[in-house]
Amino acid sequence: MTINQAVIKKIVDLAKQYGATRLILFGSALERPEDARDIDIACDGIQGWKLYEMAARLEEELAAPLDIVPLSPPTRFTRLIEEKGKPLL
């Protein structure tokens, strides 16, 4: 799967619909978008199960596996994502 601007736009648009305030792309989709087997996204602003509902919708619409990480509460892992990832929102 290739991660291109159309895929990024779809991710951002759907995340906004769910109320996302921050969205960060990280992992293989950022480092090697042409070879990515999944999409790794970190998100803030979507509470509880709605975050995972959004992730399921994205997986379905993109026909690609998606890993979602909540940015709150902050951890060493989320700080690393914030440092190395690409903000989409």
C-alpha cells in the first residue's frame, strides 16, 4: 500500500469528523510510505471508544490495517511519536 496525499486527506477528514485536535503519522507509513504494510497514527481529542470506532472506519475505508495510539495521557512512547512523527493536524 502506498501512503499518498489522498490517503492522508481521507485520514485527516475522518479524524476531524470525530473531533480530533491532533493527529500524527509515524512508523513505516512515514519512513517508507511506498512499502508500508499498515498505517500508524497517534491522535488527541477523541475520547474513549470513539477513537477505536474511528480507527475501524479508517481501516474499512482505506482497506489497510491501522494502528491507533492515544496521545493522552503522555508517555515516553507518545513523546517519541511527537518528536519523530509528522503532524497531520
